[in-house]
Amino acid sequence: MTESPTTPPRDPHGFEQPTRAPESPLIPSAPVPPAAPVAPVSAPEPVGEAPVAPPVLDQGTYQQLRTPRSPAALALDGTWHQISPRYVISEYVQNAIFVVLIVVAALVVHLAFEQVWVWIPAGLMLAVTLITLIILPRQARAMGYMLREDDVVFRRGILWQRMVAVPYGRMQLVDITQGPLDRAFGISQLKMVTAAATTGVQIPGLTQDGAEALRDTLIQVAETRRTGL
Amino acid sequence: MSTPAPWGPDPARPPAAAPSTTVLPEGGSSSLADGEWHRMHPLTPLFKGGLVLIIVAGVVISNMRERLISWFVSLFAPDEAKYMDYGGDPVDWVLDNNLILVVLLGVLALAVVLVVVFWMVWRFHQFRITGDHVEVRKGIVFRSHRRAPLDRVQGVNLTRPFPARVIGLAKLEVVGAGNDANVELEYLATPRAESIRADILRLASGARAAREHDRAGAAAPAGVTAQLVGSMNAGVNGLIQGVDLADVAPESVVKIPTGRLVGAHLVHSLLWLVFFGAIIAASMTGILIGAVRDGEPEVGLIGLGAGFAIGIPMVLAFVAVTWSQISKSLRYSIAPTPDGVRITYGLLTTVTETLPPGRIFAVEVTQSLLWRPFGWWAIKINRMSGKSAAQQQSGNAQQFNIVLPVGKRADVERVLALILPDAPQSDIPLVWEHGILGPVEGDPYKTIPARAWWHRPLSWKRHGYAVTEFGVLLRRGVFWRKLAVFPLARLQGVSVSQGPLDRLQGVSGGQVHSVTGPISGTLSGLERDDAIALLDGVSRAAAAAAARDHSHRWGSHLDPSTGSGTEDVASAAHSGPTVAGLYDAPAGGYAPMPPSAPPAP
């Protein structure tokens, strides 16, 4: 523990570790001076304490994570924070509006222009939406995030599981977005941006207070651990 | 241009309190990194906008060709001149109406306006280098002002397009982190560009007294003409000898023999040529046989002609593509400098990239099957290119990610040592014997278990990862052997994923995330526990590595006595102005340095 959130972020003397030594280059002509022999280092120790999760993160959310039953599924030890059940309601309302729009459009084309084929694409879209809606509650229960010592892990999916770990120091910005319906239900989406385009962690359906508390926690932790890119 | 520019360091004048005379056409102050605004080279408009003018003039002249011919004919054979009589020409109209004076005045006015416009554009195009930022402002009507923080500089590129190179001009590109985040200084006299590059890198490194040195050999300019002649001489010499290696120790430079470079490109091109040639030959033979059997030789001839009509342009295209690839990477050299690796390439248009330490997000050593008999390898990297998405698609951008186009094992080892200077010695067997040439019995790579071989039917024994305290090593491919190194200090994240089939077999996919580039970090079919270990261990190791990494300000932890480096070698060969300002990063001010300070040992 060389660092706590209150120490200044760039203290070059705080991190003097034997692993800095192996600068000895593969060729002698490189401009780096040869250094002490390599000291084999065991598992690196964590850089900081796990940030304390504000209690507001777990207020008004699901309390039981839905995971695959198989013992071969991906699992991590630790406390998962979950998203709000209102996310499902908000998504249902949005999809209901979408379904109504499709039906209305198809009806107009059918009755006014007497084109019956329009029900083929409309039916396909409706079917896809319906399937999405059926699995949505399960999906929402399977989403979670965990604040670990060095990184934040986001998980989603049951049949197709995915877990992403993003080190705190790598976050370039944390973004909270909220659509009009989200605002009505008091939920928002939090997005973490790193230098890699593929990392793309988006946590939907956080409660308003939870999203802001999470953002502040993430930024506070990131500030103390930031280096370069 | 008439004001004599005081070259050389001026100890009487502290840079911070510089009067307005610093913005002189030829660079009034010795150090360009003095926080004052400077201008580009006066010939810049010629290369940026002047090309359009030359094209317009060319169109006009080609349209007046008839008139010139008829004028010549009438000069020598007045009798014949009549036959070229034609109407509707604006020149005729001008001559007929006695408007010649008006037209000449108009042309003159246009020329003056253009010169004034170019002059204004040039005047308003300024750059400034302060301790924390490099800034460019330009434009008269639409003003733009771009400022890039120096501690996020991802590299500095010095490009010499062929025409500008002959006159001794160069374009400096400060690579930023992000889309379309580059700051371009075009054009500058080459020695100035080199000294600005050194300034930017020095400031970006956060070096304090470490590598301050005095290039006392700065020659005072004799005058504009002499300067131009001198720079042209240098440009032509550079055409013959290659560029930008004057200040590095020659024994540390990795060069690629031209024969190998040409051969490596030819091997691949020849494969394609043989492939398409076989297709054409087969189809032509089919047509010929069919024609002979049907007793219609004309059809066969037509088919033959069509075959050649397709084949010959294709051969030409192959030659052109291969040549452009070869000429771009000819005279490749990689050399260490105190401020990073310097990569130079190009035959006519030369590009010099400087990659400061810690700006490399992933490195991959690859070898295709065709190269294996020759023992050739290539090295690519992932880095921030700072270009916009459209620019990243171009071939030049691809070149940007190649560090070693083709090299033997010794070259690969030297280049790896250059671009990953922090990699510990203990990782070498992991890279070579276990990694690139592996698998070896008992190596630490976590690979695909035999039950999940179908994820990679051929390379499943090789496909895997290993984690050291320095980085994550990914070993992939059997015909196209690849070994990727992701330095932990630059790792952006880790993810694992598992579908239903994976779960039945107890395996999982994984991915190591880095910035956009040619190297992907995906793995599939790992043991489930190995994947979890990847997620757990790599992330923690990445945080630890990042905490002890200082390469974003790579110079600030160097001891002054060890920071001498090779940049002083042959610095006398440079006629560039001296770096006199010394920036002290945390204090936030300039400390004027006496010009008599001895160069770093």
C-alpha cells in the first residue's frame, strides 16, 4: 500500500520497487545504463485499497444476481452491485411505444395503399422486439459491477456471458447519459471511456443517485492512480 | 526579411521578457521553445497553395499553345502563319480591342492580390511552444487555434515530401492522443524542424537539467540566397546519403539491406502474381482448347487477345504497387535517441518518426510461411496515431505502425530492446524459445485444452497467453506465427466472455484491450480458470505496473549524469539553432541558461 486516495498522484519516490531495476537492455548499445540483476517478483501487490462503495449504490436495485447454473460459468468473488428494476419498466415502455409505431405504420400502409406484404417486415420487427422483451428481465438481473482494488469489473449476460475489467487509472472520462423516459423513471446510463475503443463499458439502468455516486467514486479513485495513457 | 535576425543565444535577454522582435521571418530567437509565437518558413505558401497556381498556369499555357506555335511560325515563316487563323480566342479579342494594357494590369493586380493573400496566410500561421503545450494558430477569416499538451505527445514525425526536401524544408507533426489530434507545423527549414523536434521531446520528457546541451556549432546564416543554396545542397546530399542519422551513434542503428527489403516484398507480390497468372492461364487455355475443338481458331485468337489485355495491365499494376511499397520502406533504419526510438524510411519522400518511451501499447512479431525459409520477421506496434479515421485507412497510416518491415532474428532482438527498453531480461526466453518458436514442453503459456481444439484447429497447441511482471504475451498462429506483447503499464483493460458451447466445455474467450491498431488482443478457448486468472491477475498487475511507470514524463526520473545519450554525438553536424531555454516542469517557469554551459558528458 504505497498510496492512499489522499496522497498526491505523481510521487516518484513512492513507487520505488525492485521491478524498476530490470532496465538492462537486450543489446549493449542501447542508451539505457545496465542495472542490477533481475529480482524475480512474485504476484504484484495491489496498488491501493478497494474504494468504499457508497451505500446509495445498492438502494433501489436488484438484490440477487442471476448467474448461469453451470459450475463452468465465469464467476468472480466479491460484491456485485446491481441495476435498478425500473430499467426494465423504462425499456418496456420504450419498446411499447416502438411496437405501437410499427403497428400504426403497417396499418397505414396496409389500409391506405393496400400493400399486404408490409406485415412481413413489420412482423419480423415485432417478433424481435418481443423476444428482447421476454429476456430483458433476466438480462437486467444478470448485469452487475464490482469495485475491486485496482479495477472496476462489469458483467452482463447469462447465455453469453461477458466480463470487462477496466483499471481505475485508465479511465479517460466517465459519462452519464439520460433519455427523456429514463428521466421520468429516474434512471441513467454510465459510460466509461478508455483509450481503447474496444473496452466500452456502459452500465445502463443505474438509479440517478447511484450513477452520480458511482461516477464520483470512480473519478476520485482514478485521480489518485492516473499515469500517462 | 531586411531586419537582421540575431542568431545564436542571447544571454542578455531573458526569454520570458522577450520584446516583439522575436517574431522575425527567419526566427529571431535562438530557442524556439521560448513561449513566443513563431512563423513558418516563408516558402510555405509555395508548397501549400502555390501548387494550385502552378496548375492553373499550366492549364493557361497549354491552352495558349496554339497561339505560341502560330507566333513561332509567323516569326520564322510569315507566309505559313495565316493557316492557323481561328476565332473565338480571348487573346484575339483582347488584341483586337486594344485592351492589352488593361489585361496586363489585371493580371498584375491578380498576382499582387494572390501574393498578398499568401503573405497574409503565412503571417497569420504561427506556432508557439511553451513548457506545457505546443500551439498552432492560423487562418484569417476562420481562425483556428490548436493546443496540445506536451505530456501526452505520442510521437513527433518529421516528413520531407520530395519537392520540399530538395529545397530543404520539412513538415513537423506532433502526434497527439485521439482522433485528428495531431498538430502540424508545415513547412520549416529542416535544421529548425530538427531543433524544434528536440525541444518538444525535451519538454515532453520533463527532463530538467538532464540533457541540456549547447549546440555551439550553429552557423550564422550568410543571407537568404546562400541559405537556400546551402539547404538545397543539403537536400541533394540527403537524397543520396539518407537523412536524420547524424546525431545517433552509428553502431546502434538497425538498418535493413535493400536486397532483403526488396526480396521480402517480392516474395509476397510474386505469390499473388502467380495466383492471378494461374487463373488467367487456366481460363485462356480453356478458351484455346475449346476453340481448337470447335474448329474456330478466330475465337481462340480473340480469347488470347483478351487474356493479354487483362494480364498486361495487371502485371503493370503489380509492378507499380510493389514499387510504391518498396520505395516507401527503402532505407529503413531504427536508432535509439535519448528521447525515444527514431525510425526513418523512404527513398524520395522521407519520414522520420520519433517514438518516445511508453507510447507503445502493443508489439507483435510476425512471420508468414513464405518468410520462414529466409528467417525473416516483421514487427508491428499499436500506437496512438492521432490521425482522423479517414487518414487511418490510407497506406501511409499502415506504414506508421510498422517498426521493422523485415529483419533477421538479431534485428528483431535489437528492435525489441529498443522499443521495449523496460522489458526484463528474464522475459527473453518467453518471447523467443517459448513464444515465437514454441510451444515447448513445460512453458508457462496457458493454451487451449485438447478438448476445445476446434476453436483453432491448427494452432491450438500454440494459441495462448502468459503473464510476466512486464506484460502480457499472446502467442498465436502456426503458419502465420505471431507473438504479441502488451506492456502492462499501457494496458487499457481485460475482458472475458463465454458462450453456451464454451460453457459446456468449461472454456472461455478472453481479450486484452489496447488502442486501435493492427494487433488484436483476442484469445479463444482458454481454460475457464485461466480466463478468470487473466481477468484477475492482469488487471492487478496492470495497476501495479502503471504505478511504477513514469514514461509519460520519461526524462524526469533520469539522473543528469546518465542522461547524456547519443544525441550529442555529431551534433556539430547540425547547423540548427541552439536550445537555450530550460524549462522546469513543476516550478512553472523558465530558467535562463547561460550559453556557455558545457554540453552534457
